[in-house]
Amino acid sequence: MSEAFDPYRKWLGIPPAEQPPHHYRLLGVGLFEDDPDVIESAADQRMAHLRTFQAGPHSALSQKLLNEVVAAKICLLSAKQRAAYDAELRQKLEAEKPADERLLPVAAAIEPAVAAPVATTPLGDDVLATSLDAQVAKPLRTLPPRGRAKSGSSLVAWLAGAAGLFVVVVVSFAMFGRPEATPPVANPPAEDASSVDRATATAPAPQPKAQPPQALPSVVVGELEPPRAIAPFDAKQARAHQEAWADYLKTPVAQTNSLGMSLVLIPPGEFTMGSTPEQIAAAKQFAEQAEGAADKWTLERLDAEAPAHRVKLRRPFLLGATEVTIGQYRRFVEAANYVTETERFGGGSSTSRQEQDPQKKSLTWQSLSYPANDDSAVGQITWNDAVAFCNWLSDLEKKRRGYNEVLPGFWDLDREGDGYRLPTEAEWEYACRAGTATQYSFGDDASMFGEYGWSEKTRPITFPVAVGSKKPNSFGLYDMHGNSDEWCNDWYSPDYYASSPPDDPTGPASGDARIRRGGGWNNPLVRNGSAFRGSYAPFWRFGGLGFRVVRVSTTVE
């Protein structure tokens, strides 16, 4: 935020000491508020208030805060997301308290009373231990989140005494209170066995403790999982990784879905995402030599390729071998009676939410400004138009949708589903590179571009062509460079790479623009590189802007 103007304080009354605010403070509701109506009403009031500043001198700051409010609203209205957020926030708030205000861990409070009995009791991890864990945890949940006990020592003593008494009662019940059952076997326990041993022998089989759900469920098929594809690797190794995972998952490397769309299996792996300082400098020099000079927008996004960082993708996924075609998109529009945002906004080739130019009103996905047929990459598609297609295709194949609409026009990515969605930025770059670490998937020699992608800079062509007309990369993917720009799932942030998580990154929580990758037929070659991070507002639409789909399945097809 600007030092001269603090929108949190000026517009929302949040002092610097409480910045950056957590979601509850940002919306102006009580800490850990769980009433959806209260949350939604507060968020709507905040959004309406912030919109009044969009026409003023701080419009960019207004939009930034609007995005944060929307992200907070989406998080707190989702029970699953709120639970995870609350757990993290509680830990943060507890860590920020003075040492004398922090509650002692439960284990420390009850350790003198329970250490000896538990250590000598052979019940271990059975139902009794599970019940004990649940009972001991209750007193903490009844305390006010930020309250301060008048007497810390008396509270600890009370907890210790209560827990110790509870353990004595439970263990006594286990030892003496359970009814003796007639042994089902001919040989009874030895005469010198203790009553605890007899109780254990006749008790039901211990039940395993419930494990917390994994954020990304792993694929469990065979006994020996194939090795991950650790970049760099060559074309032969890329194919070997694909075949090994195809055998493991009992699925072909390439398959065709219900829409006739070709999907390619991409193995899980690890690669270097982004570009080194030397690669960025070389790209800028190439732009100056080949095209005179790179514009400011391009230079800023070249800088956003740094820092180069290692990323792991932990699950295999299926990626469209080509961009979605006009013919495939027509199937969706006709089946769902869908009207694209481009048509609703008044025309294509536009950066305006409401287009008034009469020359642009006729431009849509089926009425382009250049020759096209059903095999051409679909264009004039907004980000929401692409998401709508993904959800329809998931429904068609009876799969769990990749997106949930939590608010009109606001979508929540469901990474645990097996349906269709847009690729994350990391998935797209990993699939595009196919083991390489060069400017393009075919190397650093831009003179080879014409063999792998369509661009007016390499051929005298002024429009996209039929998908799959050039050579594929080592994973068997076509048109990853040029032909049509491709929407990705992530929001764009120029400095996201500096804080990106190493495993399965999904981009910032909010933003003004969505990532688009691959470059288009009318882009400078420097924008068509493997690492180039283009971005557009979600409602922008152009003739050379389309998408390809991804699907992650956690079961064998």
C-alpha cells in the first residue's frame, strides 16, 4: 500500500497495527463468526462502500481491496475453507499473545496425572484412547478464544485434576466394569494374566483413528508407483514416463473423451518453473533485435518470470492434446443453450465489459474476423465462458465439476474432483516444457518456431489455423506455442513466484487478471515462450484467445 494513502484505515477504519487484516476484521464481523447471513451481509456492505471509490484517484487500490473482500467472503461462506482458515488463524493469534497469556498445551496440563497409567496400559490406540483424546480436548474449546483466565495456576490445576479423575474412571471401567464374556476358544488366557489383559482379549478389535483428509488424494493402483518425471529429461524419457504411468494406472497414454477430444496423460513430476536472470536478459535482447523493441507490458511480464523455482506436481493429469475447437464449443452451446459473455457484453475483440463499438458487436466465437472452420481453435472466449464449458463437459460425463460457483461470476476451484477445468499455470508450463529448461519446448532456436507453432512472425499468416497442424512437443501436445492464447486457472500477480508454494501451486487467492499462456498467432515470438506469463482481465475477449482443458482423476478409468 502507498505510504501517502492507507485505504485500510481511510476507508475501512483498520489501523496499521491490525494490517494486513484477517478475513473477519476485513469484513467487520466478530472473530470466528459462522452465520452465513451475517458474513454475506457484511461483505456486501463492504463491497458497496469500496465501489464508491472506483472512480476516484485511488481506483486501483479500491479494486485491490474489493478483490480481498470477495476472497474473504468466498472463504468464510465455504464451511470447508472456513474451518481450515480458522484453524490457521487460531494458531497465529495464539502465537501473538504474550507468553503469560498463552494456554498451556493440554498434554502439559495432564501429564502428571496420565503419564504413568497410559504408559503401562496395553490398550494403546484402541477406542478407549480415542475417547480419552476427545474428552481431554473439550475444556479448551469451551474457553473464550481471546479471554484471559484470572488465575492461570488454578486453571491448570483444575484441568489436571479433572483429566486425572477422568482417566482413573475410564481405566477402572476398562479393568473391572466390562462384563466377562465366555472365551470363544478352547484355550483360555493363562492363570497369571492380569485383569487388564483379560479385558483386552475379550474387547472388540481396536478401531484405527480417523486420519485428516489429504488436500490432494493420491492415486493408489498398483504396488509399486513409477518414479516421478524429474526435469530435465529428453523426449525419449518423457515418453517412457508417460508409458510407465499409463501401465500403472491401467489407462492409455492418449485417449478420446465423449466429445471426441484427445487427452494426453501427463505424469507427475518436478521441474524448474520460470526463467533465470540470464534467460530473461536473452529474451529482452531477442525482442529488441527481432522486433525493434519490446513494449512496456511485455517487459514487465518477462520480469515476472523470476525467480526461477522448483515446483512439484504430485498427481498425474490428462491435458487436451489441442486447444478446444470451434466444433467442440458448438456442441456445448447447442446442448446447454449457452449464451457467451462476449455476446452478452455486446461484442468481441474488446477489453470493455460493455462494448459499444458497432464494428465489434458482430464478433463472437462463431463469427470471427478471419476464416475459420470447426477444426480451428475457438476464440472470442472470456474466462467464464471457458469455465462454463468445463462444467458442462463434467456434467456430460457424470464427473464431479472442477468449479463451484460460490457467487455469481465467482468460481471456487475444486482440485479434489475428477471433472474438467482449466490447467493451473504450473500444470501448463510443466506440460509445455516436457522436460526442457529452454525458451521453447523445442530449444532456444527461434528459427525452428514454424515447425511447432503458428505465428505471423514466422509465416505469412494472419489468423489461427486448424489445431494439431504442426509438430507436437515431447509429451504429444500440439500448439503449446502460438496459434491461440490459452486461459489458465490462476490469478496473475507479478511477484507470485517469490512466495509460490513448492507443491501444486494454484496462484494468488485473488487478482485483477487471469493467466493466459502460450501466445497467439499475432503475438511477438518472445510472448510465445514456455515461461511467458501473459494476463488478461477475465472479461477480455479476442479472436486469438481460447483454452484447453485438464482433468485429474484419482481412480482408474
